[in-house]
Amino acid sequence: MMNMLLKARKRLLAMMIPMGMALGLILSPVIAHADSDDTDVYGVPNKITESSEIFDPDDVISSSEEKTILKKFKAIDEEYDVNVYAVITYEIGGSGRVDDYLEYDFYKKLPDLNAVVVVIGLEEDNHWFQLHSYGNDGETSAECLDTDRLNSIQDKMKGYLSSGEYAQALTTYADGISYYLGKGDASFDSLFFKAWFQFLLVLVIVSIVICIKAFSSGQKVTTTPATYLDQRQSRVLRHFDRYTHTTVTRTKIESSSSSGGGGGGGSSSSGSSF
Amino acid sequence: MTLQFKCPNCGGDMQFDATSGYLKCPHCDHSEKIEGAEMSAEIHVSPDFPHQDQVDETGALVRYQCQNCGAMLVTERNTTATTCSYCGAPVVLSDRLEGTTKPDYVIPFKIPKENADQAFRDWCKKLRYSPSDFKNMVKVKKVEGLYAPFWVYNVSGQGEARAHATISHSHTEGDYEVTETAHYDIYRSVDTFYRGVPADASERLADNLMDLMEPFDYTQMVPFNAPYLTGYMAENFDYNDTQVFPRVQKRVYNYMDDFVRDSIHGYDTVTITDRDYIANRSQSSYCLFPIWMNYVTYKGKDYSFAQNGETGKIVGKPPISWGAVAGYIAGWTFGIFILLRIICVLMGGPLL
């Protein structure tokens, strides 16, 4: 009896394996379609769950390199609470499209807006990469990674990207972010906050003031126009104040961050071809 | 003609005493009130002496004779009071204080020589940018009490002025800061009166130094009387009131600008664009104002400092120590720099 049961089971399994394989073959396009629905054209999931991630669907960098770089990303996240991402894709579609993508789409996928991303586009005739930081006012990424700083990181990455050293470029990207997050608020990069500039400015102003005081020492004026004015015999005889016209001047407000649209918060961007 | 005031007690030469405001005999301390009729001091006049006063060939220097010792007093043309260089007797050259050259008023010295000297030394000690050996061991070559000639004017100023004034408001429109500036054309016609504007009438005394002596307290001003000059140097004016007035006019025009500006209220900016003023003197008085002149030599260079003999205000151009200037620059620079960096750190920025 037992033998009969075992034989029946074997037959069933023998039948199910080819049936399963056939089913798999039939359903495989459906599964594949389901995958493409979860990611965008650049291979980035519609909802990013990880705090740091490298999206490299075409394995441009090796898995060991990816592991090392990701370790750096996670270290940044742990130290500064800034999520770091990298996207390497052949589906870039031009710089303008990436701009819009980063500005209006990518931030919606993020678990936290306190984030920075680099997109490296490897189209056949158009190699392009773009750094973008997000974050609302007061958040680390917005404060520390402004356009100027992203430009600086971008300049350092460019050489490696041109020579195809993508892993080294991403390492430089991580190091650059780590360096600037460590430096603190980017607004202190302004010339007026530079120690040498402040010292020079103070030195010049103080020198002028002290020299004027030194040369005018002993020559204090102690009269004013009111000293000799006879108030009782002085008056305004006639007067008018006539409005003539109004001028309007418009000055663009200089800002290191611009609106990211939707709920994207402030963002800074820096991009270049290589 | 010279005047010397003799003590009725001991016959000594009396001098004006700044502390009491009386004529005082330095020998017996006898004091005399300076009020013509009540004054019992014996007034000696030079025509009693055999030698006549002489004018030199150029007319620049005039010789008088001291009534005490008979020595020749050689004076400059404008000197009206001096002391005999031989016996130290105070002499007033009264013939130069007559007619048009007679001062209308005088502000007598209020600060005696000793106090003036101490005040000058104290002032020197407070000079921040001068060499320390100058500040602490100033060697005064000569201190001279001088009645300086001034013209004092009452000036009426009339005129019109136009000004351009603005009021600005700013607000934000999207990415733009919009500033709206309203422009106004302002007109004022004014009638002003300035009382007691002084200007020195001496060629020897620097105008800017004398201007800095101001203000003088006119409540202490008294009608001129020769005894106030005894014991001090005094000069007659080199320039008459008509010659000096243009300088005063210029000052009054600036004062009128200020009067116009004070009458324009409620604007962010006011710029006087056009003015048409006229300033006339309604009265001018010839006055003598008390000044202590301190002549100092430091490292071979001469410096002169003037002290208002009434208010005590001291002016002059002291020597500058570049070491002291550099020290102050370094101190203030480091102080402010450290403060800025602390503020920077408190704002979340880096220390350096």
C-alpha cells in the first residue's frame, strides 16, 4: 500500500515539474511586466525603502565595489542622517529630462527628503551626470549641500567619469558629501564668513578709523549749527512738499536653493556632461 | 602811550587775576575791582617819561619804553599788551586801543596760568596716539596768555532751498524684491538769525585752530577795559569786520542748509539740490577772547596748542606715535575678529 502511495506521489511530482515550468514560461512576461511597473525607466523603484542605495541595473560597477561604496553611503547616513543615492543608467534621455526627473519625480520616491543623489547617464553619445540635494530649510542636506558645494564635488568626479572609473567617481562623490556635511552649513562658505576675509575687512576698517582718529586727535569740534541759531527769530516762511513720481525696482532674490515643486522642499542641483 | 597799573599799597605792578577777576598785586596781594570809577590803582602813562615812543624804519616794529626800568619795549604793530622783557612789568599799549581799534568787549581769563598748565599736562596724558614720552613728560617751552582778536557777528540769513526727498517701501513678489520709491520735490523759504558767530581776526593765529576753540561763553563777556589785559599778551585785529565776514557767511550758509534740512520731516532721504541764500551782518563787535598758547618742542619739532582761557577746551595737533597707532589697530582688529568668530560659531559656523 505504502509503495503504491509513493509511486503515485512520484508520478504527480513528475507531472507537476514540467507543468510548473510550462506555467512559468507562460507567466514570465507577466512577472517581467510586474517588475517594470515597480521601477521607473532608470531602474529606480517607485518607492525607495532603503536609506542609502545604488541603483545600477546594468551592473556598471562590480558588486564588490558597490558594497564598498554603499558602506560609505550608510556611514554618511549614520553620522549625518542624510540619505545618499546613486543611479547609473543608460536611459538618460538628455540633461533636461533628468532635471525634470530629479526636480519633480525622484523626491516622491524618497523615504526622507534629507537626501542627496547622483544620476550618471551613459547614453551612447551623451554621457551626463547630475548631483541633486533635497531637503527643506533647516535640514542637513539643504543646509550643507548647496549648488556651489555640489559643483565642487562634481568637478572632482568628472575626471574619473571621463576615464570610466565609475566606482572611483562614486567614492569621490561619497567622500565629497561626507566632507561638506562635516563642514556644516553652506551659508558659511560665503566670503563674509571666511575667517581671512573677516580679518582683512576688520583690519582695513579699524585701520581707517584709528588713522582718522589719530590725525584728528586734539581737534574735536564742539559747536553745531544750532549753537548760534536764534530760534525765536528763525522760521520757515513758505514751504511745499510736492509728490512727483514713483520708481519701482525689482531685484531677483539670490538664493542657493530653489523650490523643488510639490512637496519636494528646497533643492540644489549641479550637472555636467563628461 | 603805555599804561601800567600800580598798586596803591606797595607801588608794585598789578596784574589781572583770572581766579578773582580783579587786578591783583603779586607783591602784597592787594586786589582792585576793575570798574573805572571805583578803581584806585594808580595809572601810569608813558608821556611822563622823557623818551618818546618810536616807530622803526619799516613801520613793522614799534619801540615803547618801560616805565619801570626804562628798557625799550620792541613790539609788533598789532601788539596791544605785553610785558617788559627786562623787568617783567605788564604794559598795556593804550594808544593802540583807541578809536576803531578799541575792542567793544572782552572775555576775561577765567583759568589762571597754573591751572591751564596742569590742564594741558593732563590733556597730553590722555592723548591715545601720541608717543608716551610726549604724553608723560611734555616739555612746555613757553606758555603765553593771549587775548586774541575776534569779530563776533549777528547774522540774518534769508533764502530759498529746494530738496529732493524719497520714501521707499519694499515687498516681495515671487522671486523678486520690489522696491517702490516715491520722489518728492521740496521747497523751503527761510528767515534765520544767527547770534554771536565768532571769527578770529588775527593773521598769526590759524583760523581752523581758533574755530576749534569755540564755543565761548558770552555770558562772561564784559565791555572792554584795559586792566583786563595786564599781565597778558594782546593783539589788535589784522583784518577788519568786512574782510573777515565772507568766512562767516560761508559758515552761515552751511547752518542754513542744516536749518532747511531740519524743517523737512518724514522722508527716508533728503538731498538739498539748490539753494539761494543771502546772509547779512546786522551787527559786528570787536572782541578779545582769552587763549592760553602752549608752545612745545618735541624731538626738534615745534608744536603749538591753544587752550580756551574761559572754558578750558584744548586743541592742537600733537605728535603721532605710529607704534601706538599700530597697537590700537592690532588690539581692535583682534578683538573684533575674535568676537565675529564667536558669533559665527554660535550661529553654527566653523571657528576658523
